[in-house]
Amino acid sequence: MSASSSTTQVFGISQAISVAKPTAQDLKLTKMMVKTLEDMKSFEPKEETKKRQEVMGKLNGLVKKWIGALAEVRMPSEEGFVPGGKLLAFGSFRLGVHSSGGDIDTVLVAPSFVTRADFFSSFKKMLMEDSEVTELNAVVDAFVPIMTLKCMGVEVDLLFARLMLKEVPECLDLSDDALLANMDVKCIRSLNGSRVAEKILRLVPNQNTFCTALRAIKMWAKNHGVYSNSLGFLGGITWAIMVARTCQLYPNAAPSKIIEKTFFVFSTWNWPAPVVLDRMSTAAFPSVARLVWNPSVNHADSYHLMPVLTPAFPEQKFNF
């Protein structure tokens, strides 16, 4: 996108507060900030990034092999049938703000003939038989069912989402809200991590600026002991949405300026007005409607003091 087009385009639900370009001081501060992040080992060494990519490739291969084997048994008469299926990363790794030693959040997306029971039985068995997979644990009855493991020494959190499709091609656009129709709630929750990450990246004016600013703010929050959703502070996804909204309001700003403005914007925000990156979806599926944050329908939502909403349908509040 050119600089001129970025000053006229509206990002999110409102016009920008400022379309001013970075000053020399902004750029100098950004350079100093990046150097500080490097000194504090915020960035992962290239060798570790390469290893993560190898882990994703290996696990993706196992996913396709597993789904293919199930297809041979359950769809034997389908000539030339290609069931597909894939493994997607989300969270810090997908947003490009992960640090050395962090885990990879992933979701296995499977076609309709593959069930969650299969995931926790035959796929788990396949993983256990692989010499490069260790420390495998399954939590079947969790709010979001999950398997945790190490693959080639890298920690991986693995979720499962079953689409109501016969095939899951590599090119399938998972941003299509219609895919959620008839999906069970646990699969919707599992899939939405990926949908949210992808939509955040689509909605920010400049991904590099967003990633650099978010990386710095995450380190600040962790160093001050306020980076924890479970303890009542703001977690990773909430910080990501707030930084993304600031990027929308200052589309041409340098990362150093985005950090300053993030604290300004949300210290003066008209709470409890919700923070949103996009217009709320008009999709209406009975099985999903109750998951959407809506204080006019769900009375409990009206008590939320600081709602920060995920941008992908069903829009939800992740912070307390």
C-alpha cells in the first residue's frame, strides 16, 4: 500500500485520529527500541525459527497422512478423493511476535468424516509412536479440548476443529463465517484462534509496525507482572487487539509512536464502550448466536467494564 492511499483509507470502524507520518525522532526512538528488544533477547534466533517451521511441516505431514488413512477406510468408493485437512498456527507465532522458547499454538482442521474422538484416539496414537514427539498430554474435557506435546523439542499446543465439509482443500478460506454453520461449539472455539489472528493481520494498516509495537508492549507487560488473562490482567490476544486498534487510529505512525498512543488511547477510552477492530458480523447461526458478545441479548455482558472484542465472528470478550 502506498503512503498516499494509507492516508485516505479508513481502517476499522472510524476515521484515523492522525495520518501524520513519522518524524525523525520517531524513527530514532523506534531504532533504539528495536535495539533494546534485541538486547533483551525478545527476537528468536533464525535457527529456532527454522526449527519451528520444520516442526510445523512435520506435524502437517502427519495430519495429512492420518486423515488420508481414515479416508481410505470411511470413503473407499470415492475415486480420486482428496480429503485434505491441515494444521494452522495462531497466537504469537502467527502474529510474528513470539520469542525464543515459546510454544506454538496450532489447530488441526479436518473434514466432516473425522471426529474429535478420532483426534484423541488414532491421531494421538500416531503421535505417541513418533520418536520425535515427547511429553504428550491430552485434556479431552477442557473448555477447549487440547493436546500438548513437544515435537523436536519445541512445545506445541494442538486443538481440533471439524468442518462440515467433505474435503478441506489447502486453499480453503477459513474467514468465511458460513463455515461455522452446524459446527459444534468446541470446534468453533478451537478454529477461532486462527480466524482471529488472520483477521487482525488483515485489519492493521502496516503489519511490521503492528508486530514491532506489540512485541515491545508484551515485553513491558510481562516485565511489570501484568501480562496474564487468568489473573485478571490483559493477555496476549487482548493486547494484540488494543495495539491493532491504535494502529488503525494512527495508520502512518512509527512503532515507537504506536506504543505511546496505545497508552493514551486506552487511558482516555470511554469505557465500557467495547474495543472493536471491525463492524460486528451479521451472520446468524442459532448454534453460534449465544457466543456473540451482545449486552442487549446476554444480560451478563452488560456488566463488563472493559470489553475488548475479537474481530472474527462470533465476536467475544477474552479479558475479564
